[in-house]
Amino acid sequence: MSAPSPRPAIHVSRTGIFINPDRTRVLIRPFTPATEQRIVKIIARLLALSEEDIAVLLAQVMTEFSGRHQKTKDLFLERFEYVRPQLVTDLDLSEARRLVIGAYFTHEYSLEAAALFNPCVVVHPDQTELPAGSTRFVLSLRATGEGHISSITFRTGVVDSANQVTISAPTRFVTEPRLVTDTRFPKARFELQLAEMGFAGDYARRVLLVLGEEFTLAELQSALLLVQNQVLPLDPLGVQAASAAILTLALSNHRVCFPADMRMSERVLFPRSPSQSHGIEDVRFVRFSREDGSWTYFATYTAYDGRTTMPQLLETRDFQEFTFMTLCGAAVQNKGMALFPRKIGGLYAMLSRQDNENIFIMFSEDLHFWRTAKLLLKPTFYWEFVQLGNCGSPIETPRGWLVLSHGVGAMRKYSIGAFLLDLADPTKVLGRLREPLLAPMEDEREGYVPNVVYSCGAMLHGEVLIIPYAVSDFATRFATVPLEEVLAAME
């Protein structure tokens, strides 16, 4: 019996790009002492200073910090308004004193201090003014700083006709978006989400009866207060738990917006809602084609509140305005969900990992609700015996849906592989790589978590795969590989 013929070689080219975390990119954030009493004391000490002392103090603060941020004074005045209710006097205060008070309730956060990793790349919404054969892209990155809190930051770059990748240099500035306060919630969906969470009881029904078919956060808070006063004595613990769940659901579904003239690299999505208070992790963006020919960007991500993780969804058309949405249903479990870039057979489709081991596939008529999952792929080869997962959304090719995967092997070593699914029926696996496509090289083994290469999404440029990947949960690199070589090596 003759030996099997060797598989064709895959030529992976690592670029010279190495995106390291930059500790100088500091975000200006609210600083709130633990108690109101401390806030009052700080303000009292500042009110006791003379205007001359205030002027000296303000000059010192502005000299030290104004060059590190944009619109520093506006942010200080905004923070002053937050603590204004703690003032014991209605006297008008000078702008200098208001600025100084605001500065005492603000601090800097170095969002990339620990790591800048788990990248995802998608085609940029603006492809104007490019040479022939070039593609502009958006690169999203997981930035991790003090307290291991993760946020999402961005870069832009271009792949040229020779498949050379360049990244635009970021500025040192980073800014959070503004909350869109008039976000309206559809009551029908909100009620279904509460039911999936196990809070569709009498109290929730009473609250929803007060509201219209659509409602704002302010209207919901008023309804909660009204119904609480009616039923709290009957079931204080149940009402408090239900109120917290209802409010958390609303706060987890919100919109934010950046100024249109802000550079992409200056935008950061920092945790804002209760469900993501300790991190927005591992965003997997996909450019999604709708049935009418239009498109939008969706991104699955993991929200972490310090105790539990929760799969969530982002939507944007322009990377300027983002909508955060809750995913619900029995199949919304674990991390690492990845949405297909279009509907298949009239249904949304998504890869998932239900059990920390295998890859599953899910289908749904409603993007927000996922109730069943089907096993798709089990660990089969030595480098994935511990665990399998996806490395981003499937990429459509004429031969099938190409999926980059990650596998965990001996010594918890992470490698990147690939498999192919049928275009019409992605529950059918057409082929997979026996050996890793990418494994940690010697200069990629050291970092926050050693011996790891990992990606949250690649893109196809002509016939070449552009793969950004994390190096040991610390920094980010790029690799390119011919698509045909990957497909030819599958079995």
C-alpha cells in the first residue's frame, strides 16, 4: 500500500507590522470617590481656596494635562456639573473654580497599558481616493489596561495591489463617544428579552403596561418607580431583583456616537453598561450584506461584568455611531460567536461554542434570539485536542465558506487553523487543515499569555488572505497567505 501523497505547502508570509500597546494613549475618565461624604469634603476644601490660589492651581493642572487630551476644559466642566448637586451653596462660581473642581473628579486611564491584541479586520466603509487594486480596511483591537478592563480601539490601513499591508499611524489622543439619550426601545422585543431572562412575571407586565409601543430610558425609569411604589411591600426582594434586571437590560441596549471629524484611531468603545462593566472583549466584526443589497457592520463580542460573561451584538454603518444590543435565547452561551456575512436560506447564521470544546452552528429568523445549536466540528488533530473555536466570521469564497479556527493543544498552546463549509448548507464540512496555518514562532511565544496566536477576523483581498493576529495576548501582527494554497491543503 503506497503512502499518502503529501499535501501542497502553504506559504504564510509574516509582515513587518508589529502593533505594540502604547501607554501614552490615555483616556480621560470620571473619578468618583466611594461615598458622597468624600465628594462633599473635597468640594469644601476647594471652595475654601482664594481665587488667586484657584488660578494658580488651574494653570498647573492645564500645563500638566491639556496637551494629553482634546477639549480638556469641556471635560472638566462636564465633571463639575456631575458633582454640582453636592454643593451646599447656590452661589455662582467662577469658571476657573468650576474647572478645578471638575479636575478633582477626573482621572487618566491608560487603556493599552497591559495589551493590544485579538484583532479583527474588515473592509472600510470609505474606499475613495485609493490606487487601483488597493483596499482600505478598519482594524479593531482589544485594548486592556488597569484592572484588566478591556475596551475596543481602532486603526485604519491599506492593502495595495501587491498585497503589502500598511497601517496609518495613530495620534496619542483617545476619546469616548457620547451616549445617544433618545434611544427608543421596542416594547415587543424588550418583553421577549425579559422572558428569555426569566423575568416575565407580574411585576414586569405591570411596568410594560405603563409604557407605549416604544419607550425611552427615562420613560422606563419613571414606570419602574411608579410600579415599585405600588407593589414593593408585597414582594420587596422579588421587585428589587426584577427592577435591576429590567434596568440592566435597558442599559445594555444603547447607542453611542463619535464626532464625524474624529480620526478612527482616536475612537474608543469603553465599557459603559452594567453587563460590560469589566470589559468589552474579543469583538468579531463582519460586513453584513442585506437582502435589499445594502450593508451594515455587525460585531459579536463578550460583555464581562466581573463575574459572568454575556455574548452581545454591535451594529454600525460608519464606525461613528454604534448600537449595543443584547442577544437572548437558550443557545446564547459561552464566548466566541461569529456571524455569517449574509443570510443563508432566509435565516441568520452564526458559529458558536457552547461547551468550551467544540464548534457549533446556529440559525435564527431573528438576529436577537438564538434558541438551538447544532454540533459542527470536534477537536480531531493533536494541536486542537483541548479546545476548538472560530477566529472570526466565515469568509465567502467560490468554493465555500472559509473559517479560520483556533485550536488549543499541549501546554495550552494556541494555533490558528482553517476549515471549509458548504455555501448552501454550512452544516456540511467540506474540508479542514490537518496542520496549523499559524503557530507561535519563537519571537511570538512571550507575552501576557505565552504561546498564543489568535485572531478575531481576517479578510480576503483578491486571492490573498489578510490575517491580523494576536501574539501571546500582548501585541498584534499581520500575515498574508494565498487562498488557493489554503484550500488545496485541506482534507
